[in-house]
Amino acid sequence: MHIHPLITKTQDLADLCERLAKHDFVCVDTEFMRENTYYPLLCLIQIGNEEEAAAVDPLADGIDLQPLLDLLTDNEEVLKIFHAGGQDVEIIYNLTGKTPHPIFDTQIAMMAISQSEQIGYANLVESWLNKTIDKGARFTDWSRRPLTERQIEYAIGDVTYLAKIFPKILKKLIKTDRGHWLNAEMEKLADPANYANDLDVAWQRIRSPGRNPAVLGRLKALAAWRETEAQDKDIPRGRIIRDETLADLASHPPKKQADLAKVRGLSNAWKENDIGRRLMKVLTNAEPMPADEMPEKPKRGAPLGKEGALVADLLKLLLKIRAREIDVASRLLTRSDELEALAAGVRKLPVLEGWRFEVFGKDALDLVEGKLAFAVEKGRLKMTHIDDVKAEEEAEAAGAE
């Protein structure tokens, strides 16, 4: 594989992207800083395939990233490979308003062919290539220039190894016929709605304090205001006000600005400064949340109670057994809250649809309906269908006669 010097010129980038566009896939990674800014500061982009790779300096004077961005977001012929790519996709969306597509995430793919829930990149490389990554540059300040050769080498490794691993993962997915399991997961990762900074829905990131329209109306107004303040100051939203403080203000709004000094999480200065005045204005003008914007009530059946909780525990045990049997991450099949809903009587659930139903949901439903039992065979737990047990007993009885 040919490794290019750090790319700092637009023409060099355009030439690289023209070559990469002729291949089936391209591996992508980014290095960024987001500790002190509202939007992540893109510091480095690594891109490559099985033949060549390079690191691109987006902070270089005069460089235009458009050839690269066009390849990632507009070229439907080239598959874009990431590992744990959510934040990388977010950065590309912030630059273009679009997401890379089609997309493939090796961390998600590993859930379909192993019991790895969120395998890290170093472990992925060690597992597939038996190589140990030097983690010395992992916590570097990627915004500082010049970058050292060690930093660049470390960064490029995030795509050179990935270019070798992806075909191996793809081969195993084809062999196990589990590729279609991942279609919805990959489309979800590439959905622009996940990255859009819509002020009207900013409140949904915060744990909702009940379903009172007046409280939720204040929370919505406060959350939108916090986003605007953070954007204007280019600092993380949590440095304006933390989520829990915002929720407290929505639930127990102060009557006058002086009362802000008594709010946990706010300094004494809020009782008389400009940002405190702006906050009070937002609270004063906030309107109750309209009925059509109210969050849906949780989908639940009857209250679980002690017996229902035991059924939910059995479902979770069943999930562990099935995940081990077929070597798949349990989280790809279903979640704990979904199993609790199933135990409580809810039947419209993702686990009871499509491939999830065939692989796990059918047995989970049988367990809830008394058609499935647990057994121990040679020291290992296994699932046993009641009908199969009865059939075996009847056959044994017939043979004895």
C-alpha cells in the first residue's frame, strides 16, 4: 500500500479523490477537537483503500476540501467504510448538510458476526490482523501544527488497517448470510435527521421531566435558547447550562431574576447579568407545548409486577443464550426495555418483526406464552420447546409399550 505525504494542496487532494473514486470502497476516519467549541473542530482527515492512503490537513492554508466531500456525499458508487463512525459522519454533515452514502460501519458489522457490543478499533485490529496499535498519539492535540511523523503515521493507521479488515468482515457476513441484518442499522447511521441541529427538537436530548405541557413548553424554549447562546459563543452547550439544571428551571421556574442565584448549577452572577436576563425573558415568553408536539406515552402493557419482572428476567436469560448460540451481539437483537414491554403484553415491537423475529423474537414470544422452557444439557443452558418435549415423551412411551 502506498502512503502519501500529508496532503495540504487542493490539487493533490483532487488527484487522490479521482483515483479513489474508481474503486469499490474507501475507508475514512477523522481527528477532531470538541472540548472547547460548539461544533467539532476538524483537524485531520484520513482516507484510503487497499492500494493507497493519505492524511489530509483541513487546516492547511488555502486547501479546498470539496473534492473529498463530493466523493463522500455525492458518489453513490463508492462504499464509505468507517469504524464507530457516528462523530465522523456528524462532522461531514456539519460541513455539507449531507451524510456519506452508501455507508458501512465495521463496529456495527461486528455485532452481527460476534458477541462484540462496541468493539474498539485497537481490539478490532488485534482480532483480525494480530497487530498491536501504538496508542501513544491517541490523546494528542490534533489542532497543533506542525504534526509529527508519528502522529500522522498513527492517524493513517486508522484507515490502512481498516482497508485490510473490511474485506474479511464482508466475506464472513456473506458466508453467514447476515448482511441484510445490517441494512437498517447502516441507513440509520447515514440518516441526516440524526445530525440536523434543529432548535425545535433540542429539548428531546434532555431527560423529559414528566408530560406536563407547561413544563415541556418551558423546556423546549430553554433548550432552543441554550443552543443559540452556545453557537454565538462557540462553546459546548453544557458550559451555558447543564441538562439537569435546564430541566429544573423548566419544572420550577423562578419568579424573578434574583432567584436564579438560588438555582443549583447557576452561579451567583446570574441574578444580575445579561445572560440571566435573557434566560428570564425566555421563561416568561414560553408557551405550553402544543398537543401535536407532546411526546408519546411509553408503550407498555399491564404493569410488570413481581411475576412480570421474573418473566422479563427469563427473556433476558434467553437473549444471552441465543446470542451465545449464534455468536451475535445481544444488542443487535433487542434491548432490555423491549423485553420488559414484551413481558408486559406489548406485541408491536421490532423484535417481533423481520429477521429479528426469526432469529430470536419467535422463541421469546413462545417463552412468554408458555411454549418454551429452559433445560440443562452437559452443564450448559439450552432452550427446549414444550411440544418437542411432549413428542419425545410420547415416543419413548410408545417404544416402551
